[in-house]
Amino acid sequence: MATATIKRLTATLKPTITSATIIRRKTTSAEYVASRARDPTFEKLMDKYRNLLKVISIQDLILATATPASESNNPPSVPLGFLNRLSQKLHLNRGATAFLRKYPHIFHIFNHPTKFEPFCTLQLAALEIFDHESQAINASIPLVVDRLVRLLSISLTKTLPLRAIFKVWKELGLPDDFESSVIAKNPNLFALDDGNEPNTHVLKLVSEVDKSSLIASVEDWRLTECCREDCDVDRTVIRYSFKHNYPPGMRLRKSFKAKVKEWQSLPYIGPYEEMPIEGTRRSKFGMKKMEKRAAGIVHEFLSLTVEKMVEVEKISQFRKWFGIDLNIRDLFLDHPGMFYLSTKGKRHTVFLREAYERGCLIQPNPVYEARRNLLNLVNVGRRGMLRRNAKLKNVGQSEGDGLEEVENYEDEELEEAESNEED
């Protein structure tokens, strides 16, 4: 009797267990990221950028120690032991010393004459690149002011948390003292108020901005498309369209093309237009319009950055203030023709696809070019340096033998090993 009852209960539970298993087999966010179409050009670029970001972190630490006296006499420097203690935070898997020695064109390790311990400073080439970038940023202050005005205009409340702006100050090309050099010097535009949380501040747009001067960057492409003689697309469709450029080899099914075509013609509220407070996202059509508005906002955000790229975690800081109720990472994955998401270096970075060609900006700017010069210096590695105890092919050696200009293949193998560990 008891056996028959147990069998009946087991039979009734089987369908429930099966259905629960089917529900759990839905695509997770991690699986969605892993299944995206890869673009080799952007992946190679991020391979280079990973080490560049580490170099910039160390460079900023060294430059932060600069004082008027040290600037006039000696270049800024930091103890090597200090950098080694920060190896984990800087994501230097094999320690700071090994990393610094991979880039002798950028860093110089020396024994301090009075403190009797090894220190690290920047080479002249790296200091010159930093000076060029600083000069380019100072020369572009009017553009910086315009970028801040545009970001605040996108915000629903015309305010943004100062901590979020600090997260993207390099991406926006802001000077490191932008609070005093930009915000304080433009009181007719900006004001700092206390935030809702203790010890927090928000940046506020205090004056009305002429809406006719706030034109989204995508409008330039739409205007160009409309003026083309061979344009065969309806002008009313282009009015709401975005440029699409898919990764090479990506399969575009008919159903996907149909959805993109429908999405392109969908009207939406632009990033600088006033957003209704209620009512638009209750219906399915309203949700689609909200999703397209979010795509337009992040498209404009990326257009305002110096390198047309930003980490997903940083742009997510603005999600609530821009009125975006979607997962921004999934938004990038849903539109592979507009954005490219890379996961290299244990960080998610998004690129504006239309701004790049063959791994370079189509329309470079002075700040981007200065940073690109530093990237080129990172790519050089140890090449071109004199190295002791190299294997010489020629038998005859002078008194100063053991020196030869060679490529350091061992360091390249070490770098490849670190890259594999990070992936």
C-alpha cells in the first residue's frame, strides 16, 4: 500500500521537475556575452589596451608624487617597493618589477642616491607624451565644457553625481583639476550641490540651453545619407535610423534583418528631448520606444568620449540619471551593428563601431593622438634596447661585448602567458 502511494507521488512529481529544468536552461547573461559575434579588429585593439591601462595606472601614481621642486630638478618617482605592494590592485600578475622591465621606453628603475632603495620614474619619451596630452586637453577646454553641458542636458533632472563624472573624466578628456578649471570657472553654466547621501555632491546645469544647439551626433550621419545621390532609402526611415556595421562573418538571418528594419523605422524620443514622466513604457510599443531611446542615449554618450569607447561599469553609473531602465550590457549585445562589446582584460568595454576603421578612429582628435602615441610606445616593449649577455653570432667581440640590439622574445612570451592567464 505504502509502495503504491510512493510510486503515484513520484509519477506526479516528474513533470514538475522536468519543467523546472527547462526554465533553468534559459540563456544567462554570461552565456549571452559568450555567444556574441567576435570582431578580430576590436579584440586585437583591446589586447593592446590591456597593458596600456596598466601603464597609465602606474604613470598616474608616479605623476601624483610630483612637486614644484621635483618638477624643476628631478622627474617624479616612486619607490619600487610601493608599486610591488600594489601589484594585486594594479592587476600585475608577476609583480611590478617584472612589468616595469617590459617597458624600458616608458619606465626607468634606478637606485635612489639618498634613500638607498630602488625607485621608478618615467622616461623622457613618456613625459613628453604626457605633456602633449595635457596641452591638447587644455587647448580643448571649450569642447570639454560643451561635453559636460550635453551630458547634463541628457539627464532627466539636469544633474549628475560628481562621483560618476570622476569615473569617466579621462574618457571625456577632462583635465585632472576640472572642478576648479572647468566647473568653478563657468558659474553661469555649472553649480555643485550636496547630494542625498553624506559627503556626496551633484553637478547641476544652472542655465537654460538652446535646444537648437543640442544636436545628436547621429544627425550628421543621417544628413549625409539623405544628401547622397545613390540613396535608395525613404527619408522618413532615415529620420530615426542609426548606422549599422556588423562584425565580419556574423550570420544575418532574414528574421534578424526584418527586426532591424522595423527597429530602424521606429520613432523615438531623442537624447536631448524632454522625456514624459509617465505612461510611455506600459505598452509593448512604449517599451520598444524606451529601448530605442536608451540606444540613442548611449550612442550619444560614446560620441562624446575622446576615444569613442568606455567601460560598461562606468557608463552604468549614469543609467538612473538618464532614465534607462534596461540592462545596458544587454543593450549593447542586442545591437551588434552599432556597438561592440569586448571582455578582454577582465573588464567589459564597449566601442562605437561606426567611429572606427581598422582599429583606429576615423576622425582622430589631438587628445586621442597623444594617447595613441603612448599605446605605440607600449607596443614597442623592449625592442630596440641594448641587452647584456645576448647570444652573438659573430665570434669576435670587443672589450664591451655582450651588448646587442635585439628583440626581447622572452618578454613577448611572458606577456602572452600573462594574457592567457587574464583571459
